[in-house]
Amino acid sequence: MLKRFLLFALFTLNPGFALAATEISPGVLYQPNSQLAVPAYGIELTVPAQWRAMLPQGAEALIMEPIGKVARMIVMAVPNSSAQNVRQLMNQPQMLDMATQLLPENQPVEQGGLFMQTYQVSGANPQNLVASAYGRLGSNQTAVFVVMLEPRGQDSLSALGRDFIASIAFSAPQTAPAAGTGNDNGNIDWNQQLRGRSLQYLHTNNGLSVKKLMNLCSDGTFSYSDNDSYGSSDAMGTFSGYSRSGDTGRWQIAGNRLNLTWNDGTRSQFTLSRRYVPEFDEWGTFVDEQRWFNNRNRTCN
């Protein structure tokens, strides 16, 4: 089994990446041609045309599926790797779920810096799927893997998977802070980091789901929305509820303060910080004490 997969949890945008790249959030459906960054591993990738991608809640791999077709590509990564590690990992059985396993059919074949493997699908396989994979070692010593699953006889993923993994861009991974440090706020230009971006907060616990979205437009305006939902089931029956709110106004940055002036004239102020999150081995953007995700803005520039 691969010891570490791509997108182990949540990631923060690295200023070294192009601003078009989006910080990945669990449960978000990314549309075709979305540019996604994984700074903790030094990776930037683009969702193929006519495909969509999602990191399921609690999952350890990015799942990509085509629109209107039966197929799947699973994107994974392992940092601090070597060519030998790539060969070894591609020559090991891989678990898809508790009932399905991929068994290597041969030794991996290397050609032009790409490793290729085919698998036998063992266990539950009602759609008669066949599996293959590409592996590639980046210049930053991060290995990426693309596992391809499609119905037998379809034979449409090999070229797509090859082009996709070859297009992945590598850069120096973000490093963990030295022992005893938990922030990296230094000289962060928060105006540059957030202008034209979208901040998103997600929280789920004991049936309660909270989502907050703040679009910070380049012209100094913002839009805000939040929604809460709740569902429970016990001996007394099933209960569910839902609420939603939204507003607009103007925003500005003063140092590490985010100042909002709402349309009714009231004001709010939040403290911004960038902190290391040890449990996920990555950096995060915090608004006061809550972690928000710095995503591409799909509402305004």
C-alpha cells in the first residue's frame, strides 16, 4: 500500500504558484480545466477537459471522473521518493476499498521518465473494470501516481492519463516550521494574498454542517454567505433543519487585519494569520481562530 497519498487533508496556496491555482478543500467539486495546487508536496495540476475532480471528506486521494462516462482516475503522491520507490510502490497490491484490490500483473515499465503498470482487479467488480497506472518522479523528489479504471474494452484512458501526469508541474515543497514554531506571518502581504480570492470555512460535527464563503473582489467589494444544516435520527424519530444568510459590503486590509464594512454601515474586524497545522503536516490560513481555505474566486475578479 502507498504510505502517503496526495491531498492528505487540506492545503494552503503557496505564493510561488500562479494565482490561478486553487487551494483544494474536501467535498468541493472542481470543474473541467480547474488549476489545483498542493504546496505541501510542491505540485500543481489541471483537471482535464470534460472531467471533474473531488477530494471526498476524509479521503486520501483526489478522485477524477469524466462527465457522462463510466471511468475514474485516482491521483496520489508520495514525498521524499526515488525512482526505486516508484518501482516498488507500483509493484505492490493496492486496496481500492475493503472488497476490491489491484494486483500487479508485471514489473513496472519505464519509458521517458514515466513508469507504467497494469493490474488485475480482484474482488467486487460488477462493472468489469480494468486498471492501469502511471508513475512519475518530480524534480522535487515527490512521486505522483495516476491509477486509471475503466470498463474492459473501452481503452480510452491510457493516452489521457499519460498526458495528465506529464503535465503536472513541480516546485519546492513547503517545509514544516522548526520545532517550537507554529506560525509564519513574517512579512506576509495579506492584500496580495487575498485580493480577488475566496475564503471558505467548512465544519461538520455530530450532524451539524456549517459552510461560510467570503468573496473578496479586486475592486474592494465583497459578498458573504453562510448556511447551516442539521440532521439527526434517534428513538424519537428523524429531524433535519437548514438556514442560510448573505450580505455584501466593502473590504480592506490593514497589516494582518481584515476590515469589513457591511452595506448597513456596521463594521467587522478579523485577525489573519498563517499557521502550521501539525496533524496534517501543512500550513493553513486562519481568520481569527478558525481555519479558512484560500480558493480561486468564481464570483468576481
